[in-house]
Amino acid sequence: MKVGFVSLGCNKNLVDTEKTIALFQKNHYEIVSEAGKADIIVINTCGFIESAKEEAINTILEMAEYKQDKCQFLIVMGCLVERYKEELEKAIPEVDLYIKYSDYDTLWEQITDLLEVENKEEKIAFMQRTQRVITTGKNYAYLKIADGCSNCCTYCAIPKIRGPLESRPIESIIEEANDLAKKGYKEIILTAQDTTKYGIDIYGRPMLAELLEKLCQISEIKWIRFLYAYPETITDELIKVMKNHPQICHYFDIPIQHIADRVLKRMNRQSDGESIRNLIAKLRNKLPDVILRTTVMVGFPGETKEEFEELYEFLKEAKFDKLGAFMYSKEEGTPAAKLKEQIHPSTKKSRYQKIMELQQQISKQNLQNKIGTLQEVRVEGITKNQKYYVGRSYMDAPETDGVVYFTSSEPLENGQFVQCEITDVREYDLIGRAKVLAVNKNLV
């Protein structure tokens, strides 16, 4: 039978999808990329915020249409199912099997029961599985080091969906990283709900710095980056490790959410405005070439005009290299959903637009400072008109950040690292030309 997959939501969800693909492949199912050719369709859903729920439900309904043709079985798994399994079973009975995130260890048993086949496996420790079918191409792979979250921010449903922080043992992560390196992956991206709290639950203290030290011993890996670093657990030890190991990209993705102390307290965030400002200053002092990315939330219940202006002025001053803004989404079951003073949708939208217009200006200004510099760039494709190669530098995480468009007087291969002279910028992207004499084909 042929199986097609749809993965929605974050890169952590994508890793779960890749593990599920590997299970099917191991048991001799053919994986197809077109839903119309699939006998079985598997959808991994996100249920984090309202827009993600809507996307998931629309996708389920869209895929259900294929049951009128070739598709025999429709399977839906993931965060949306964890939150709303009973409601979904009643609302969309076309789905043959709903699998909650908390039941992933029996995922294959449930699937084989549905398919009525005999090749069942024993109970699977899904979190610790290292077998995956990487779906992000040959240039980079995500490496999930933990799941769940114990921060309990008042607006967030993740602890209810994914449970408390559950770190993987270092040995398991190193084993998977070595396997990825042997398969030719030069860039490893560590991901978790909160990477900087990695290890607290099993080692009694944050262990990201130690983990990075061990990963840097894998010589085949050229770039290591980690995402979702909460400000309160970015330690001096972590900064020192980054400074001492050129493999680790000087790139921090720090979701600060806000800067006004009263808003941060109501969010149950562990940082205050002063500590956030001090951290940014420290990072730029210790790592002069550091790239800082953040996310902020506007329209949190009770956010006053003055508190929004404080955030706006702070962002104007801090000049983050990358920034994502979100409008507060009222999520049932979270403490913030019960707060009074919910902000009107039009107010949230205007605040969001003001932040994004500001960041567009800041981004272009920051990128203009790169004109005339040399940046190491990895080739990841070519434009349709074949005028420009497309690549990323250490400054750009895939999917979320910009890219580098550049020309070359000699043909280049996908995955190759080149030195690029930056000649121009767009709002979020760099433009340059390859310095062909510096091409290193041994790093492909």
C-alpha cells in the first residue's frame, strides 16, 4: 500500500512525522508525495493557536475528499487530536483513526490494528527513536533534544498538550547526530520547546552547553544551531562554549514575548525587562557577530497603550536582526483565557502591523551593514530564471529567516560552501557574488 503524509506546525512536529514515515517504510509501505496516489493518508496536526487549529481542520476535510477515490484509510495524529479527540471523532467521522500525542508509544500498534495486518511491533519508545526519514533535503536536519515544557506561560497550551519537559539522554542525541553526520548532513539544528532548559529534568541542571561540547567533537558537522533559547537560562557557560567552537553558529533565537514588567509577570515569564536588556548587551559584547532573533506578542489581556509603546520603543532601540510578532490568541484551558481586559481584535491587529512595519525598516538597516563583507554561504538551490544561486549563511535559520541570492562565474553544486561578497540587500535577504577561488568543494 502507498502512504502519503501531511505535516503541519513546528519543526518538532516534523521530526515526529519523519519518525512515523520511517515506521511505515520499515514495514515495506511505499511513501508517496501526492495525496491522490495514496492508499493511506497520515496528517500530523498542530493545535497551538486558533489559526493552526483552523489550518488542521481544513486540511483534514481536504484530505477526506480523497476517500471518495483511492484513499482507503485516513489517519490523524498530533497536538490537535491530543486536545480535541472526542470532538473530532464526532465532527469528522470520515477519519478512520485519531492518535493522541500521549499515545505515540502505541502508535504502530494502533495503526496495524486499523489496517488489520500482522506485522505489529512491540510498544515503541517514540521519543527516543532515532530512525527517521529526513524530509528537509540533504543540507540540514532537525534534531529534537527534548519535548514538552514546564514553563507554564499563562497563554500557552503546550504543557497541556505535550506535558512537562522531557529531555533525551545525551547519549541518545549523540548517537542520532553521528548517524546524521554519516549520512552527509553538515548542519544540525537542535530543537525543543525550550532548548536552554535541556537536561534539567534528568541531570538536575541545564546541560545544553555540555551537549554542544560533545556535538562539536563530530568533525563532519560544520554548522550547529539551536532554536528557542529562553533568556533566563542563557548562561555564561553557554556563551563561552559558543565562542570557543566555530561549529556553533553565533545565532540566538530568544522568544522574549514582551518587555513591560507587568505584562511579563501576567504571562508568567521568568525574565523581566531589565534582565532581557542586560542579556542582549552581554551577547553583543561577548559575540560581536551574533545574530539575534526574537518573537513578541501584542494584545495580551490588559496590555495598555503605554505598555505597547514601551515594547515598540524597546524594539526600535534593540534592533533585533530577526523578529516575529504574534497577536495574542485566546486558548481555552489556559489561565490567560480567563483574564479580563481582553484586547479588541482591531487593536491587536494595528499593534501587530506597527511592529512589523518597524521591523522591516530595522531588518533592512541591519542587512545594509553587511554590504562589502564576506559571508560563508551554503548553496541550497537556484532561482527559476537560473540567474541567482540561493543559499543561507550562519545568520539564517531555514524556513523562518531570509536567504542569500548570489551569482557565480563557475557552476556550483547543491550543498557546497562558498565565500560570498555581499553587494546589495532586500528587506530580509542579502545579494552577493561568489568568490570562486574560495570555493571549498570538500565540504559538500
